[in-house]
Amino acid sequence: MKSVLAWHFVADKLRDGRPIPRKGVWLKHETECVMCEAGLHASRRLLDALQYAPGKMLCRVECVDVAAEQDDKLVCHKRKIIARFDSEELLWRASRKFALDVIHLWPAPKVVIKFLKTGDKSLRAAAWAAAGAAAWAAAGDAAGAAAWAAWAAAGDAAGDAWAAAGDAAGDAWAAAGAAAGAAQNKWLTREVMKIIRRQP
């Protein structure tokens, strides 16, 4: 049976309430797989997996007996975690990078640029407010989408890194086109693989 390497995010438990299996342990779904309803899901592209993330734990998974596949996800009967790590810090960095990729498309306030370049948490609230105001003012065009990317990257202090990174990626993609999405996925995958290779 052919296996597929893919990505999957988890929170403290699986969506069905089961505990997260240890690395190397096969998780099995015995009944019929139905996309978005039943089975074990994953995505071939990291950015696709990000849009379904219920938490910050990123898993590299091997999937077997794939029952169905769409553009952004697949559903299978067997899935095994090959590697897993807390991706929160990386995803905050990714959200800032994705917003910086399209910063040239709008007249970003200095506080926004400084926050995106440094990640200085003391600037987050001011950057979030300034980017949000600019995004509303430029709504509907590339400048607005770029400003929304910065707004998502700044997020609020209680925000989730995985949501911020996903939103920033989507807004940057809207501002700069599909090539931006491919470049973002390539960059993020490369950064993740560096972390995985350092694991014991």
C-alpha cells in the first residue's frame, strides 16, 4: 500500500477526543472515511494544514490507505506521526514574514514595520491598531489585503499563532497572488524541516 507524507496540526487531544498517539504509533480509522466527517485527515502542503489547525502542535505524518483527496486535504484509514513539535514561535515569525513580503504594497506606519521586523511584543497592540485602521481605509485592493496581512500578524495578545499565520498567509496571497502562496509554503516547509532535522 502506497504511503503519503503530509502535515497535520493537533491540540491537546484529537478532534474525536482520543489522546494524541506517540511518535511512530499507527492511528487507525476502522469504518468508512468521509471527507470532513470521518477518518484521519492531513494535508500534503503545510499551509493547507494550517487552515485546519485546532492547535499549535505540528505533526509530520505518514498516511496509508487514502480514501479521498481534495486540493487542500486528504482523508485516510491509517496515520502515523513521524515528527511533532510546538510550532507557536515559528508561526508567529511566519505571520510577520508573510506580512513583510507584501509591505511594499501599502504605506505601512513605522510601528507596523518595526513590529513585523523585530517581533517586539511591546509594539504588538499599536501595530495591530495601525494596520487595522489602514486596512479598513484601503479595503478592497492590494494595499488593503497587505494591510490586513500585517493586522493578522500583529494579532491581539490572546490570539493564536496558527490563526495569525494562516490569516497573514491568506491576506498576503490575496495581495500578491498565487505565487506568494507557493513561496510562503516553500519557506515555511523549509523552516519546519530544519526544526525536525534537529530533533533526536
